[in-house]
Amino acid sequence: METKPQKLSSRRWRRFKANRRGYYSLILFSLCFVLSLGAEILSNDKPILVSYQGQFYFPLLKAYPETTFGGVFETETDYQDPFVRKRLTSDGNHVLFPPNPHSYDSINLRIRQPVPSPPDGTNYLGTDDRGRDVLARLLYGFRLSVIFAFILTFIGTVIGIITGALQGYLGGRTDLFMQRFIEIWSAMPELYLLIIFASIFKPSVLLLLILLSIFGWMGLADYVRAEFLKGRNLDYVKAAKALGVGNITIMFRHLLPNGMTPVITFLPFRVSGSILALTSLDFLGLGVPPPTPSLGELLAQGKNNIEAWWLSLTTFGVLVGTLILLIFIGEALRETFDPRKV
């Protein structure tokens, strides 16, 4: 027999599935993200499997010197080299490449056109201005953007929940001082700080996470604060205090589950905002260092090479498609958790 929380969860799940646009957006976004997690298998300049002289090799998992396959160099094998390709495909040997035989940082040295080159049978979405495969950089860049957004959203959500919970539950001077701090902190010029830190420190994904995290929690803290201010004077909270239940237990075991509606409904929008933030910084040259795959860097290349339509069009399509899916998911969650429809 289902308990009341289980019945509520089941009812909300059915309501979410009834919103076909949000439900199918969630499925499509999840599918794209799962596929991007296997980017090394889908797009790589190294083979998935090599059968050479009766033995099996797995270049994705281990680096093999060229001498392993009859070459003369002790360095790692270049599997795009015509000599190596001939060795791996002759005399009964076999090689299995990914569907797109290019990695995000591999340069196609056998392009017969000036770079950026248009789509062809070798590079399905063309190359960028350095001869790197656009499809590979889109796939790896999408994965980096989504993972970065997930981590940034998680950090901002945790800080926002803790800050808002303390403000709303304790109230009084604690709430007053923290609100004044938030007002001052939110007035800080975030972009100027990013420019300053980018000029002082070496750009990295970790540095971006830290800088964006110290500003990304304030919006959510306001909603959590409002929920705790509303709930701290309810009868069950007063009863828990009278029974000697600790403040931490009341805050995070009793009040927080009832105040999670704004947190959950805003998650997809926060993820989309994080993706836009990373893309914007990369577009301005303040994001991840090269040759890290980035959607913003591809957009910047498209701006600098207007005639290379495949750079702007494909990147714009991936970015807009991702944001639209997240917005549809967020709208479905907002309708699902609407208290008027419970």
C-alpha cells in the first residue's frame, strides 16, 4: 500500500508524463547526454579495436608504439598515417574505427581545401580554422558544457539552499545581515572580476567553476528563504520545537522537503543559464583554455569566418536545441509541482 508521499510522487510523475512536450524533451536530452558520455567511442582518431597478426589491441584504453604494428618509431602510433593504415588492413589484419574517425584535437593534414573546409565525406560537418573536425568538437563540447552546467548548478543549489534556509528559519538579525551581504555581493561586477582573474590566473575549468559559483547561488537563496519564512511558524514546526527536536533536524528534515518545489522547478533553467554562461565566456575568450572543445569557441570562429556557414549554423543549432529542450523540461516541472494542481 502506497504511503501519502509515494502517492504524491506518483501523481506528479503522471502529471509530468502527461505534458508530452516536456516528457519527450527529457527523453531526447537524456539520450543526447548519454551518447555524449561515450564521445570517445563515437568520435576518435584512434581505433576501437585492432586485430593484428592474431592478437587484439584496444588503442582507446592503451597507447601502443608504432613498432607494435611493424613501424620504426617508438612513439605512440598515428593511426591516421597511410603506412599504419596499410599495415592494419593488409594480410588478414582488421581495424575498427569509430563512426566519426576524428577526435576534438586531431588535425586533418590531408585536406585539399583551405581551412575552414566545408563538409565532405571525410569531415561530415567540415573543419574549423585549424583543420579540426567540427562534428567531433561539437560532440565533446556539448558534453563539457552539460557536465560543467550540472556541476555549477549543483554547487549553486547547495549554497543557495543552505543560505536561504538559515535566513528564513533563523530570521531576525541573521536574516538582516545576510540580506545586506547578498545585496552588496550581487552588486559586484561579475564580468569585470572574471576578466581580472582570467588575466591573473591560468584559465581552467576549475577556475571558471569557482568564479561562477560564488555568484550563482543568490537567486535561489531568495526562494528558499521565502519558503522557510512561510513554514517556520506552522503548527508542526512549533510542535517539533516543543518536543525538543533540534533546529538542524527541523530545517532539513521537515521544512526543506516542503520547500523544494522552487528548487526543483528552477533546476533546468539554472542548467541552461550555466551553459549560456560558459558559452558566452568562451566566445569572449575568457573561458576554457585551448584546445579544449567549446561551443563558444566554435561560435567565435564562425564570427571570424562568416563564409564558413557550417561553423555558425551547426553550433547555433546544437546550442539552441539544447536550451529549448531544457526550457520545455523546466516548464513541465513547473506545471507538475504547481501547488494549485496537487
